[in-house]
Amino acid sequence: MRHAERLAHHLTRLKALRRQRLAAGLAAEGRLLTRWQSQRLGRTHADLLQDARYGPAVRFFLTELYGPRDFSRRDRDLERICPILARALPGRTIHTLALALEMNVLTEELDAALLRVLVEELGFRKDLHEADYAEAYRRCEDYDRRLRQLELICEIGEELEVVTTRPGICTALRLAGTPARLIGLGELHGLLERGFRAFHHMRGAKPLVEAIVGREKQIMDRIYACHAHPFELAIP
């Protein structure tokens, strides 16, 4: 499947998953789960959030890409502009976007499975406790798919190393701002520009990616080992 086709495929899948959550009547519980996980990520990687080099990129992820927000407009905008992006951007840039959407889809699928177990088997409605979260995580038996999620983070990090250092992209994004706003795509353009600045600021994503993936893999293994406090890592 070509990069542009992958991009469109993942967008369609993402829309379907979000419709399914709404149809199941679990929108409120889904937002609570997302908020809990976003806050947990913030605690686990608090040192990286405070780091002058890596903080903007971590903050961008936690506030712009994953969180208890309604991303439907952004997804619709991306779907509208997808054919234009496929013609205007280099193949490698489209590949990076497709990887990011693949991870978004996988995250949505994993969250949906986790939410179903929490609600249907553990009675989650308002208050989510660490022990229930870990129990639901194990019951989903999604170890291999969660490993794939971490692999995607590594792949995206490698691609961003290349994309954000290519000359001309920053200028092209800035010049595209006014036309994007005129056709109603200002929000999506702002997201892309903020993301580019955040990751370009790092001047190398490998140390950040290695830190995040290493910690998340350790937490995953601790959950499956039934550790009493799987999220309390000894971070130097």
C-alpha cells in the first residue's frame, strides 16, 4: 500500500473507531480513561517534561496528540486535505504522517479494549484505580500489540530525525499558514507547525525515544508480572 493510501486508510479506521465508542455510550468513560493515562504519562516522564531540550515535544504529545479532547474536527480537516498532502509533500513526510496515524489507530483500539474490560468486567464508571487499570490491562492480553505500539514510537522518532532537519520545510509550513486559514484548515496547520517546531527544537529525538520506550516497556512488564506498584519506576 502506498504512503498516501495508508494515510487515507488509517484516517477511515480512526473515524470508525471513534464512532463505535460513541455508539457504545462510553464517551464519558473514554475521556476519563484517556485523562487518567495522560496524567500517568505526565508523572512517569515528568523529568522529560521539565527538560529544556525535550519538554516541548513531550508536552506537544500530551496536549495535542493524546488527551481527553475532541479531535473530530482535526481528523475531518486531515481527511479533506489528504489528497493535497499526497501531491504536495515528499513521500517520506507522508510516510511519517502515516506512521503517526497508524499509532493513533492502534492506541484507539487498545484503549477501546481496555475500556470494555474496565466497564463490563470491573464496573468502572467514574473512579479509576491503579489496581483495576493493571488488572484490565492484563485481561486484555494485548502484549504483542503493545510492543508494536512501542515499535511505532521508535519508527516515528527515526523518521522525525530526518524530516525535521530537511531544509525548507519550516519555511513552507510558515508560508502555508494564510492559505490554510482561508480554506478553513487553520487548526490543522497550527497543529503541524507546532509539532514541527517542538520536534525540530530537540535536534535529535533518539535519546528521548529511548527513554520513553524503555520506561513504558518496563511498566508493561511490571504490570504483566503483577507488580504491586508497576508505575513507580526508579528513574535516575
